[in-house]
Amino acid sequence: MKTIKRRAFCKAAAAAVAGVLAPHAAAEALLPQAAQAVVGSAVPEDYYSFAFRSDHSETDLSHDFYYTDAFFENTALQYSHKLALATLGLVAASGNTYQSDALYWVEGEAGREDSIADAYQKLGFANAVYAGYQCSLNTPVDTAGCAFAQKTLVQDGQRTTIIAAMLRGVGYGAEWASNLHVGEGGGHYGFVTAAEHFFEDLQDYLKKAEAAAGTLGTIKLWLGGYSRGAAVANLTAARIRQQLPQIAQENTFVYTFAAPAALTAADRPDLQADYDNDHTADGGLKTDWDVSNIFNIISSGDIVARVMPEEWGYHRNGNDRFLPSTAYQNELDDLSIIENRMGGVPLRFDQLATKEDVDSVIAAALAFCKSAANYHEKYEAAFMDMLQCAFTLSEKEAAEGVILDDEAVMERLRSMENIRKMSWTKVLRCVMTASAMSRPILEQVGAIVPLRAQQVVVPVLAVGLCYEVESDVLRMLVYYILSLMSVNSPADSVLRAAFCHYPENYITLMEYYDPAEHGMEAYTRK
């Protein structure tokens, strides 16, 4: 009874503020009695403050995003910049809160979903489900957390259910290792497998929502993702079109941000729709976006969206829209002013990567990896286990700031499946060597090295040594891991490109540049 009263109050309050529910209520009365159950509430069009995790500032920040239920009265086949920004706000909020990392080991479950839960509540969405948010931060899994929620509206005289599905792409712990899990073929294994799990979660949510409501009426799906979550959303959008006929393409609103490519043309037809929509059949770049409901927003300076390179035949579904990097001083100044309003540690826009910086990094990576097959065979397991070690944390490390001694590092490495197969003496020798190697690397990072970076350097080095990764490659990888943890000012093309991946960069660029400034391919304004 208390829940019913609350819902009734929300409807009345929203009607008084915005005048939007009176006609909805009248239309609702014409629906069959079995369809009268209402979930969530309409909200007035306005700016709403969403919190989001900032690994750059090592805290949780907040920003205002415009939202109106009227977004979903339009077709999903036309790009909406305002809806794209609202989606960016929600996918940023979908990350584990920064505060939850510290509290996880002290208090157990610590509200990893608090930011997206608060955002959904503000927008009138209800029946939230947080799939995958309770996995251990130390467990490397090929999944992607997703926050589901829904609301019932009456649009054009018809019952409409908006299902929001925002895929987590920030602050997900050892799940990060799956980003390096390319596999032997048939698409990027880590992304494809996560998309398969997500599709099952989506089907389950839809079934339960329909069972509870009796009927959902017209379903409008709002699907978004950032980074890893963006790749999963991009893949799943194709499967939704093919296998969920109850959700029309024009009612499936898909916006992704910083999405890595996951497929070549020969991979997984069930995960392809409007594949590589930016190019003609002969490989030429189109002059305008074709019709699609899938829009991928990419910063031209962001390395993540290009790690599975076009040179190897990898592309995304739908329309890629590149936000410019810039060399114009007045634009760099304006961007810094906008971004500073979010608080936290300001990004240095004059030091962020340009398209040319990313081109040079990609060229070096292609020369190093040679091919996807060579990367999989020679480096994949090593790099994945190194990343797992970078995110693994014990209670003593988290709560007491303990730095593991060699014996404890041995114990951690011997708990890992692949390294457990190696001889004890080899692992011990690698741990001792890693201890000696760590000092000059920490000195190279410079400044004040955070405790977390000091805690991971020896385990990560030791894993690389166990796999016999070349010493110069190993030193370089560990240096970049520690530099990102140290939030140092970007000093070279790799770090400058990595810093472009932060949500603060995407929010700022999206707010500053008009859609007319988006490009069909990455570019730098000079």
C-alpha cells in the first residue's frame, strides 16, 4: 500500500509541475483493466545531476544532463544530440562508484550501483536490476555489468514501456582483463562472450517486466554503453534487431561512447547490423551517415576505440561519429573552462592526444603485434594475467595499506590458474627479479607514486617475467600501468591518448562541439 501511495504522489506531483500527466492519465483510463499497472513516473523536462566515477580525479564527480520523456516520441533512426548527451550521463553513472572500491573490503557490498540508481530515480525509472554488479573486483570474467530499469508512459494514446539498459564501462575491476581477451577468431572473444551474457540478461528482464505488468504495450529500448560496455551494446543491438521482433528498430535507441571494434566482416553474422556503415562496398568513406539506429560517439584522440584496428578489418555496427581533437588554442582554453566546472583534477586539454598521436601509437602497436593471431598466441595470456594482478587486492592491502612481501607475491601468483602450472622455482626466481626491477621503474614514473601503484608493481612485473615477456616490452607496459595509476600529466602519445578516454573528455567535447563538427573519421582541427 505504501508503494502505491508513493507512485500516486509522484504522478500528481509531476502533473502539477509539468502538466504532462493529465492527458496521459485520461488515455490510461481507456486501457483494459489488466493493463493498468504503472511503473515509474513521468518527469518534467529539465537538467538532472548525475554522479559518475572519475579515475582521473580518484573520486566521484557530478554533472548536469538534460532529459525529457519526449525523447522517445521520436524515431530512433535519427540522431539526437540531446538524447546522446543524456545517454552519456547515464553510462558514466553506470560505473562502480569510486567510493565503493575502498569500502568493499571493509563493509562488504558497498553500493557500487549507487550513482546509476540515483540517476534512474531522478528520471522516474523504477524496477531497477543491476546485473553483474556483485561480482568480485578480483575476478576476471567475460561479462559486462548492466543496469536495467523501466517506466510506463502513454505516448500517442498508446501504452509505452521504456526499458533502459546501461552497460557498465568504468570501474569494474579485474573484468578489465577481458578487454585483452581477443581469442582465436570469430570476433573479439571478451566482447562477444559478454554480449551473449548481456542478451540473456535483457531477455530475462523483459520477461519479468511483462509478467509483472500484464502487457508492456509498445516497447522502446534505450541502450547505452561506454568503453567495454559500448562494445557490448554495439554487438547486442544487432541481435536485438534479429531476435526480438517485439522491439522495432525505430524504437531501439542505441548510443555508445568510446566503443572498441569487435568484429571483422567474416565474424558472427548474428552480431552484425548496419555493419561498417561509414564505408562503401569498395572501402571508400561515405559523405554522410546512412540510416541506422546505432550511433557510436568516439573522441578522435582516444586510443581505446581503435585498439582492434581497421587495418586488421575490424569495424563497428552502425554510424561512427568522431568528435574532433583540436590544436586551436582558443578551443583548448574553452574546453578547459567547461571541464573545470565538473571539479576534481582538471584535464589538460592542451596535452591530450590528437588524431595524429593516436595514428602513431596504432602504427607502433601493429608493428609490435604483427597480427591478431600472433598477439593471441604470444602475448594475450601474459597481458591478461598482468592486468588481473593490477586489479587484485586483498583486504589487508585495501584496509591497511600493506605492500606484499616476496612470499605474499609468490602466494598470489601461485593462486592464478596459468602460473600454477609453472614450476615453483621459476616463479620464485621471477618474483625476486621483479623486486629488483621495480625500483628503477618507480623512479621513472616519478612524482609521488600512489600506494596502489606501489602495491601492484612487483606482482605485475613477476607475472610478465613468468611468461618470459621481453624485458623492454615488460618495462614499458608496467611503466604505463603505473603512470595511469599515478594520474601524472601525460608525457607521450600513449598516455595522452589514454587520458582522452576519461568520461570528462567525452562530456566536455559533446557539450562544446555541435553535431555539424562531428566527422566521418577521426580528425584534428588545426
